[in-house]
Amino acid sequence: MPNIGRKKQRIAGRIPAKRSLGQNFLVDDSIVDRIVNSFCPTASDIVVEIGPGHGALTEKLVGRVEKLYTLEFDSSLAPLLRRRFSDRDDLVVIEDDALTFDFGLLATPGRRLRVIANLPYNISTAILQRLFDSSEILEDCVLMFQREVAERITAAPGIKDRGYLTIMTELHFDVEHLFDVPPSAFRPAPKIWSSVVRIVPKPAELKNKEAFRKLLSAGFAQKRKTIANNLKALFADVTGLLIQARIDPTRRAETLTLEEWLRLNDVVHK
Ligand code: SAM
């Protein structure tokens, strides 16, 4: 074969990473092992991997779980994965968008799904918010986020990163920060560090979730304002309501615990 043909073949085999799809592929095998060991796959698991890419995590999961569904949006990567694992009937490559895919289709009665992902950065919080709505069918998830997002979702009361996303995450999940990952673990290397987080669904308690979302959005509208000032737009007697909920009206939204938000929600929607 002439040289030029071989070169073309090599380039085609390598498929350049697509920034628009948040493609930063894991190339550090020790980090891949650490993520998979934290996930702790078992033979009875039904697992969904979001964004398998070239299969760094996939290849360490397949054969160790009962069923592995991989959900890849990139139409040039999905066929490669399908070909690579064509001899496996315990792996299904689904070519679809994690932002719209119905995870419920993969759950069977009495069997919850486990999710693992090195998430595409550009849509990682949108995917997390989709998981809120699927929490009843989830067993647990081990997810890699950009470190700044992991800090937001694990921010304790009083930390300035604590916001709407933190409270909504706490409402649905117990969250555990596992470890940080340097840019050098990926190709192409991102500019920022990443963090691996475990989230485990909590039993659903809240019925008026939409009203709670509105309360949080208003409460966090302007972070430098007090909670009373932010909520003035929603309620006439905001000071009275906050006192009834045993919350000092001069506090800022980021200092409230989830329990305090839930108490306030009960008072305002009584
Ligand atoms: N898991 C691989 C790894 O660790 O090397 C790839 C991770 S890469 C950060 C994110 C992957 O998610 C890419 O394969 C990308 O094509 C895929 N992806 C991007 N947007 C997606 C979407 N909306 N739905 C499903 N997969 C998506």
C-alpha cells in the first residue's frame, strides 16, 4: 500500500476529539482502574455508562457485570465500540443523547440501574439534573465532573459555592467526593482538574418539587442579598414566614441546610 494510503488510514482510525461533545478521553490506566474500583462492579449489576467514548471504562466493566448499556451520542464512535465488542452479548451500545434518553427503558421491575461516567463537561450539570428525575430507578452513580462542579455539589452550608444545584443534589442524593484527577490523565488534556463523585439516591420525600425549585431559584437569585430580600418577590410577609420556619431573615441563602429549606418550603406552602 502506498504511504499516503496508510497515513489516511491511521488518521481515520484516530478520529479527532470533538470539543463540542466534551471529548476528553481517559488515557491514564491507573485512573481508569481507580474509577472502576470505586464503582465496584458486581456480577448482578445492570450498568449504564454515559459517554463511553473509545471504551476506556467500558473495557474494564464488560464481563464483570450482568448487563452493560453504553450510551454514546457520537455517531462515529458508537459503531467502533459496537465492532470492538461484537462478541459480547452482555454489552449493548446505544447511540442516543443522554439529555433526552429515557433511562426508565433500561430498568426492569425490582432491578435498579447503576451509572458510571466520565461526563462530557459541557453538559455535566444538565445530565446530573436529568438523574434527579430518575433517582427512583437508580442504585448509585460514580461520575466524573469538572472539579469546580464537584465543589458546587458538595459545598457545605456557609461555603459560597453552595447554591441551587447543591440543594437539589442533596435533596435527591447522598453525595461523596471520592478523588481528584489531574488534566494529564486525559487526551486532549483539559485546562482544569476533574473530580470523581459517588451519588446514592435518597428515598423521595418531597411532593411539591416544582414549588420547591421555585423557592430555591428565588432564594439564590442574588447571592449577596439576604434570604429575606431575595424571597420578597415571592411572598408578602417573608419575614414572618422565615421566623415561623425558625430561620433568621438576615441570613444568606448559602448558609441554609437542606432541612431548613424543606422547613421553609413546608411553611410557605402550608
Ligand atoms: N468514557 C470515555 C473516557 O473516559 O475516555 C469518554 C469520556 S468523554 C469526557 C465524554 C463522552 O461523552 C464522549 O464519548 C462524548 O462523545 C460523549 N457524549 C457527549 N455528549 C453526549 C450526550 N449528549 N449523550 C451521550 N454521550 C455524549
